[in-house]
Amino acid sequence: MAQSFEMIAKTYKGLEDVLAEELTALGANNIQKQRRAVSYEGDLALLYRSNYFLRTALRILVPIAAFEARNADEVYEQAKQIDWGQIMTAETSFSIDSTVYSEEFRHSKYVTYRVKDAIADYWTERKNRRPSVQLTNPDLYINVHIAGRHVTLSLDSSGESLHKRGYRVANTEAPLSEVLAAGMLLTAGWKGESDFYDLMCGSGTLPIEAALIAHNIAPGIFRKEFAFERWADYNEDLFLSISQDDSGEKDFEHQIYGGDAGYYAIQAAQKNVNSAGLKSTINLKQIRLQEWKDVKADGALVMLNPPYGQRLAQDKDIQKLYGEIGSTLKHQFAGATAWIISSNEDALKNIGLKPLRKLHLMNGDLDCLFNRYDLFEGGRKEFMSRRGGKVTKPIAGAKSPAVRVAARRKRE
């Protein structure tokens, strides 16, 4: 692979800016924001670092061919001309994922089928052998993206989506994506310089992602494998030097609190917190909204992902819930900044607070508002002057990811 090459980091709608900022911090070049993606350039080390360190990326693609085509048969002809011998062997198993935004290509499955044929025929003509298609755990992940007539074939260096960090061992219904949670936190400016509260924490995704950011722990530390580890040009020494360097990890001098009215939600959250080795950082308790009292909220960040109304029987129930959220924030969290995500715009009006900022994010297939509320008492200038926190400090020493995760769990 060339010294410097193009990469594409996929993400959710609304997180392109945050992802571009992450890539800038990693030292990426020629950063270009796209629709639910950011393209950039860098070397092999940056490819590894992108998978290991990026919090808001879903997968990292490396384009290998781009061309114009009017139908699936033209895609087949172009794909067959790729020098697959530089990428794989006849013994390499592979899978293909296709994404199509085109009126001319109406069936993504047929595009997938034709690209598979192109690879199989390439090897049949040269080695008289067809590599096997393997839907689960293949040696090579191939991505096909079609926008109009423009076709891009890429190698997927991540494999399983990067939102699957590896710490989640228990779920509640419709858990928040880890990538979306991290994106919400980074959008809110979270750096671990204050206390953090999630009043409806579910299975604990927001508190855990907040703790990882506060400690500057790489989200890839829990992953067992990335797809690039099976590539022909995989540099194990280079990746180990990246993954075993913990010099950037930090102490966290504040606390993270998660609460939920549901017993089983708190049980699931505690299992996930323990799995991540973050028990000393995250405090969980079963608690209703009205029971939050005497909170040290000054300068804190509060974040909620409440129900949106799809599963509540009556409209008045969701209106009442959002009213209780607003009441709790106003009376118990003065001095804090609150962010709430919801697809129910009418219910958000029941919060009873004027949002200082409104952003649009996608939670699954739901278009959501992500609203910011400043919960200050007294004058705004007085409130802003009280904000801030202590700078975190690095932890000395460097150990492998597995050792660091195991050590955290053992300490707990």
C-alpha cells in the first residue's frame, strides 16, 4: 500500500463535523466532509489509529477503484479489471456490502451479486479456482458504494462496525449506539472537566462513553480484532506500538452518575460498567426523576436520551414525562448544562425551557433534535464565570490493551 492513500470514515448523519475534528487531532490530511462520511489521507499508521482511536466513526474504508457505470453489468466489467492479486489470493474468503443511492441501480443485492461474480471469474481465469464467499468472519470485507452512476469499491478495514466497542455484555430495549453517544458528548464539548449526569441511563452507554473520553481511553481497547489484521500488508509491530501506548490516558478528578427508574436497566448498566473496568468512575443507582435531590450541579454536564413516545400507550404519558424532566432540571440542576435528544418535537416543548442550541441527529432511522439548555440561576454572566474544571493528568507507564482492561476490572 502506498505511503499515503485515501481513506473514508463512515459515520451517522449530523456527526460529520465532530468526526472531522477527531481526524484533525489524529493528524489526517486533506480532510473533506461528505454525506455521513469524511474522506482524508494518511499512511498505514493513520489507518490503524483511525480504527483504534476514533470515537465517532462506524468503519474505515480504503477505496481501491472508482468509476462510472449505468447498470450492474458495467459494474461487473469494471470490477473484473481490478488487480485482485494485489489484494487477496484464491484462498481468501470475502464478503460484500453494497450501499446504493441511485435511480438506475434499484437492487443493491444484484450489485453485490455481480461484484462477487467479477471476483470469482477473475480467479477462475487465472487459478481455475473460486474464492469462497463467507458472510460471517471473512478474511476480506469489500464495500460497494453507488451514488447516481458513480461507483466506489473499497476495502473495509474495520470489519464489524466500530460502534461495537466490545464492553457491552448486557442490553436494554433499543440501546443507544456507542458512536452516537460519543458524538453527542463531543458535540456538547465534554472533556471530563466536570461531573456528568445521565438521569435516564438505560444500559449505561452515555456514562461509559463519557468515562472513556474523560480518561482518554481509546474505544478500540476492548476490540478483539479489526479486519485489517488479516490483510496481506498487515504490520503487526506497527499496530502493537499504537495499541500498547497508554501514555495519553488520564486521571479523572470528578464523578459520573447514571440513574434509571428501571431495576433491570440498572442491572444491565452495572454489568457493562464492570466489563469496561470503570466502576470507580461511574456511580449507578435505581432512581426516579423526582428523587434527584441535593445535586452538586454547578458546572456539570447533564445528558438525557428519554423515550420518544413510540412505546408509551397514551400521548399524555409522554407529555407528563417530559414535563417531569424539565421540572427536575430546573429545580435540582441549576448551574449545569443539559442536552436532550428526542425525535418527539412536541414532547420537547413540555420541557418548559428555551433551548440555546438545536442540532439534528439520527438515532437509527429517527430524525432527532439534540437540544442544549443552560440551567443557570441568577445572571448569565455569573453562571458562565463559575464554569470550568481541573485539567486531567496523564497516567505513567504503558501496557497492552488486554492488560490494561484486565487491570481495571481487577481493581474493581
